[in-house]
Amino acid sequence: MTPIDPLVLTRRALLGSSAVGGLLAASGALSASPATAAAPAASAFRLPGLQHSAAVVRAAAREVAPDAWTLQPFPLSAVTLGQSVFTRAQKQALILNRAYSVDALLAVFRRNAGLDTRGATPPGGWEEFGPAPDDQRWGPSEYRAGQNVRGAGGLLRGHFAGHFLSGLSMAYASTGEGALAQKVGAFVAGLEECRVALAAQKVGTASRYSHPGFLSAYGEWQFSALENYAPYGEIWAPYYTLHKIVAGLLDAHAYTGNTLALTLAEGIGHWVYSRLSKCAPAQLQRMWSLYIAGECGGMNDVLVELYWRSADPAREEFLQAAKLFTYDALVDACAADRDTLDGRHANQYIPTFSGYLKLYDQTGEERYRTAVTNLFGMVVPGRAYAHGGTGEGELWGPADAVAGDIGKRNAESCAAYNMLKIARSLFLHDQDPAYMDYYERTVLNHILGGRRDAESTISPENCYMFPVNPGTRKEYGDGNIGTCCGGTALESHVKYQDTIYFRSKAGGALYVNLYIASTVDWAEKGLTLVQTSSYPEADTSTLEFTSAPAGSFTLHVRIPAWARGATVSINGERTDADTAPGTYVALTRSWATGDKVAVTIPLSLRAEPTPDRRDIQALVYGPVVLTAIDSSTRYASLALSSKAGLDGSISRGVTRRSGNVFEIDGRTFEPAYSGRDVAYHMYFQRSEPTVAFAGVDSKVRNPTRGQGGPSLLEEVWAKAPFADRTAFLDAVRSVSQSFTDANLLTARDRQKVLLAAGRAPIDA
């Protein structure tokens, strides 16, 4: 069979029109309205229903953390969000959670199990019945290679429902809304009905499916076909879909304490082991190498987590099954720091690395942890765009070729979602601030910005690709109902609080990773900390102990790598703490109720060049990536050096409006996190043809050191910030002299440069 060209046939190419599922008649209702009923307005679901107390939510939760983590996250219910730039996306996501029908989500499972769908229509997009749902109930004994001639349409069904189960569970933990917990319970009960019906199906006198734990929205045949190396198009990533279902069940257990969900996950785990343990090692390696057909999501991740959660006497099967998803060629290459990512499908493999880190946590096998650490370094920064996304057309390009890999379909949202998981997990092992720098950049710009600023009772309203080419638009389409990126969005926007704070295992320290208005309640420690912040639209965040722990305690506050001049004050007194960029400041003392820590991180404009093209740059304000509103498909050209002040920031001739909107040379720049659906540029072409300072132009050509080397202006501003005007002039003198010595600048032109610098109102 001719292999499918991955450059032509991507998952997104199969996206069809979205069928609108049945909607809830009222918040908390558990049955679907008829498919023909009019959808209620989103405004009907803006307000929360009856809420359980945080204590009740926490008592039900069953969250786990491995011993290998040196830090631990807080339960979702222990952190509540205040008003911030993230608030609108969270509120919009909760409308969808309150409104959506459980029956609509169960429709694909019920149809496959031969049960009444109760008149519900599945969500649509990839979460559809497909062209042959009744035929595709095949069990292993019924399927022959090539038998599926109806294509891949519908063969990912069940994945979106799995994400929705995770999202509902997280939304309950975040809000305590009882109706959301009821939905989780109804969803899980419906899945159990389907599992029972599947287990009862026969082919002749034999069971149709190989194990009573099997649960899916299509027959077992896709897994048999994968074991015989069926290509994408005949099948569609069956283990990817299974991962989403198991993840949803484990989240239902973790956040609502649903024990039936754990039992269902255990049944699936035993079924997976019963299949994969019969496969030869070489067979498994070939399966995981197959483009998209072998995409297995984070099956290793959820199987290790299942092992941690389960009390099943045979739970060892879950750990062994997790190991069977190891793609040795990639793991070994990454462990050896050998970059083989070019041309690989990014999101096919990123989720597996979260699982490899969990395998390290359980087994102590160092190659897993080393592979994950090195994989992160291969992606960030050399394959990461300004907003944290990665990949072009879902594939990785060459290392350190960000500008060279800018195309029309950059940065799949799923890839960013999964890279955040890796960054978060690595930080829980190793408190390298670089992981949180990446996390902040990506969650703020890519994840928040990927959620369209719109309310919907049927759609995640999330972009598939968040492209970065000139004059581009985010891929919103129908809001990506039923797609992979629509699915991850069901989780992303209801769990923004999960990484703001971490705690030490011994209980003596709290890490403040993100400056987002919120409250953390560390009940066991007797600590409640309220963060008041308008960051990144203001530069100061205040942390107040409304209840304080006993004895000496350390508060770690993060100073981003881009920050200059950050300060930390306690109760109005500025500390002498070293606030070096890219570090955490440790504040150790006996804290009292009412103590306040103010962290000020000055926000300023700067340009960030891509690693492979010094002239292709992004404009950034603090952690905020700015996009120019412009439909032209040619790079915008900007000269910025003459707008720099003594501190090196771009400040002259710049107007900042509310909401981090900027006007520069008649261009409007807005934050990538805005969620607006407009044409934009994330990158511009830096053009500095002549040497100019603070609006004074020397009329001298701006020389560079060889092909692609730094220019005179770049070398001058690399020395910023300048303590005063004298330091600035000294820098111009020394840099211009070095260019003259290298025969790149004449003595006469150097005098013109020095004259322009002397006349420039640089300290005005």
C-alpha cells in the first residue's frame, strides 16, 4: 500500500462541518434536549449553580503526586482565581460546561454499543457517528486488512468526549458547582452501560471483543489493524482516542472521587495489557513509528497514573503496559541528546514524554528523565515561536530555524497544551526557572489567546493552529468542535490555577510561579495567601498572608528571565534581595497574618530576534507577545533603535492604551492573549538602514559584521541598560571604534555617528 504523504494529509484536513449536539434545557440537567430544540442563549449559563464548599470538594478529591517530585502542586480546589486577563476565558469555558448535554457526549458510545442514543446528536467535527458506525463495530475476528473502505471519517470518535469528561471534572474542582459533579457521575454511569453492552456482544457464540474491560466508541478492529501496520486513512490513531477516554476517567476519579470511573479505567488498562503484551518488541516499535496511525497520545502517562491510583491486585499490568508504549528510537536519541525531531509529527510524540517522565518517577530509569529534559531543550527555544507554540503543518522543522519554519499553519494548540505539561512536570522535579518562563509565555499568549473572545453553548471556541506568518488569522472555523485542539481547550481554560503556586514536600516553602490574581489555601499548613495583581497590565503583584504558618517559612517569588530592575518589598520596606533575572527570590522569616510582599517587575517593550534571522523579530511587553493588526502578507518593516531609551526599552514615540494595546508609527499592536479574531503579524522585519539615536539620524549606513552578523546599533544596545547618558556615549564610542578598526566604518562616518549620539535627547 502506498504510504500517505504526511505533508499532504494532516488530521486537520479531515475536519468536516460540525453537527450541533443536543443542549441542556437548564443548568445541571442530565438529559439531552431533542436535537431539533433551539439552543438556549449563553447568557442563561453565565451564573453558577449551587456550589459545594471547598472543604466538600477537597474531601471528595483523589489527586496523587509521586515521591520523585521535589515539589507538589495544590489541589485545584485549593486555589481560586481572582479578576485577571484569564477571567474571561474561564467564564466562557464554564458556560459551555454548564450548558452541554451529557447525552450528546455519550451518543457515539451508545451507538457503537447498540444502545438508544436518546435522540441526541454527537458534537460534530471529528466527534461524529461517521459514514459507517454500525459496520465499524467489528471485533478482532471480524476484520480483515483493507476491510474499512469508508476512510478515517469518524474513527476518532470518543476523544472529544474524553476531554469533556476531564474538563467537567476540573471545572467542578475549580468551582464546586454541584451540577457539574452530577454531570460527571451521569457521564461515567453512561460509559459503564456501554461497557456492559459491549461485553455482552457476540459473534456466533464467542464474545465479539477480546476483554470485558474494552470500552470505546468504535469496534476493537482499529487496534487489530494497527498491529498489522494499517496506515492513517484506514484507521485513525486508536490509542490516541483511548488515552483521552482513560484520562477523562482518571480525572473524574481525581477531582470528584468517582470510584466507578477508576474501575472502568482499570478494565481498560487490563485490556490494553492483554493486547500489547502479546505483541513482539519489533512490532511495537514499528507501530509507534507509524505516522498518526500509531499516535498514542499519553497512554503511558495515564497507565502509570492508573498504577498509582489503583488497589487492583493485578495493577502491575498497568505499569508494564505503560512501558510497552516506549518508542525506543526516539527515547534513546533524546537521552543521548541527539536531535532527530526534524520532520516528526510534533503532537504525536510530545504527550508521550509526559508519560516517560512518569515512568522515571516510578522506575527510576534515568534515560527517561534525561530524554524528557533534552527533548524540552530541543524544542525551547530553537523550535518555539514567540507565543510558545511549535511546529509547522503539525510537523517539527529543523533545529534553530524558527524564522525559516514560519509557514501558513504554525503552532497547533494541542502541541502547546502538551509542552506546558512537560514544562510543569520538569519544574516539579528540578526548579529551573526557565521552565516557568516558558510556561508563563505559553499559557498567557498561546493558550489564553487561542480561546476566541466569544460565548458559546456548543463550541470550545478555540483555534486549531495559532499561526505566526504575516497577515494570518487563527484557525477558529466552527470553534473546533470535535477536533483535538477543541478537546484540549475543554481542559485548558478551567485549570489556569494549577501552576500558580507549588509547595515543598516538607511543608516549609511556597513557590509563587505566576503572577495571576488568586487565593491559595494551604489548609494543612494554616496558610492562606491572597495575590492581588493586574499583571501583565500592571507591574506590581501583592501577596498578603491572611493566615500565616507557624515558625520559619520560605516564600519563593519568581523573577522572569526578561525582567530588569525587579524589586521585592515586605510590608512597605524594600528588601536587599538579589532579583537577578531568571531566578527565584527566597524570603525566609516567621510570617504574621497581614504581612504583605510586593513584587514589582517593570514592564517594558523589547524586540526578540529569531535564532536564525536576526532581522525577523517579535515585539514583546514583559511576558506579553504583541501582534500588529495588519492583513498584508508581507512582513511589516520597523526601525526601533531610534525609539530606545537609556534602559534599552522601546519607549520613544510609543503610545500605550488600556489592555496592553500599543500604537507605534501608526501601527496598532495588541496582545496575543486578546482572543480577537483579526488578521495580524506576530513577527516583523527589523530595518535599521542608518545609525540613529532618539530620533537623530546620522545618515550613516548601519554597518554589520559580515553576513548575518550583528550591526553597530545592535552592539550598542546590547550593552543597555545604561546608568546615564555618559555610559551611553561611552558605549557608542567603543563600539564605533571597533567597527572603524575592522574597516567597517570610516573615521569620517564615525564622527557623524558620535555627533548624532551627542545630539540625541536620549535622557529626555
